[in-house]
Amino acid sequence: MSKEIKSILFTTFLFIVFCLMAFEANTFADKAKFFPFFVAIGAAFLAFVSIVLQTIEIVRSNKENSIDDVGEIKKVLKYVLWAVGYIALIYFIGFMLATIVFLLVFLLIESKFRIITTVLSTALVVVGLMLFGNVLNLYWPTGLLGISIFS
């Protein structure tokens, strides 16, 4: 699978995510939905334009791409599943706890970090998120289970 096809697949994934974000933001209160709704619509539009332009470029250049390379498709799908899993974790257990769990598992399994490096990296990200949240007075989502840490 060529780089161009991988790029189109990833941009299509982003397009779907932005469309879902716009759909969800449309359910917000009138004053709360303005920014996230229009940012999601703009991002979805740009992703769609990018998909169309990339497709036209591939068709115009008449490149012969080998679809036989199933290993490349599996690699792309693996990282898409990592992203979907992280989003599902956020939905069920909340942002902060999902970030901790995701980083620990991803860095150990996928990046093959040592345990001490994984724990330090995760702690650094959590501290950074806490500082960022405190400075901007952000509320991190708690998820369906209502678990709230570092609030």
C-alpha cells in the first residue's frame, strides 16, 4: 500500500471523527455549541477537501498500487484501533484516568518502553495536563462511570 493510500485512509478516519464531533456538539446548549460545532464543521470540510484532492492526484498520476500488502493495512488499522480504544476509554472512565491507562498500556506494548520510563512519561503528561487544566480552569470529562480523579 502506498503512502498516498495510507494518507487518504487516515484523512477519512479524521473526517469521520470530525463529523461525529459536529453531531455531538450540535446537542450542546446554544451558547456552548458555537465554538466546538463550527470548529468540527470546518475541520470536517478541510478533511473532505483533502480526501478529494488526494484522490484526484492519485487518479491523475495513474499509479499502480499493490493492494496485496495486507501487512501495511494491518499496521494502519492497528493504530486506528488504538485511537478508537482511547476514545472509548474516555467515554467510559473519563479523560484523566483514560489518559493514564492508555499511556501506560501504549508505551509498554507498542513503544516497548521500560517500566520506569513508561511511568515517568505518564506522570509527566498527567502533571502537564493538571497544570494546563488549572491555568485555564478546565473541567475534564468524567465518563459514564463517574470516576473523577485529579479534579
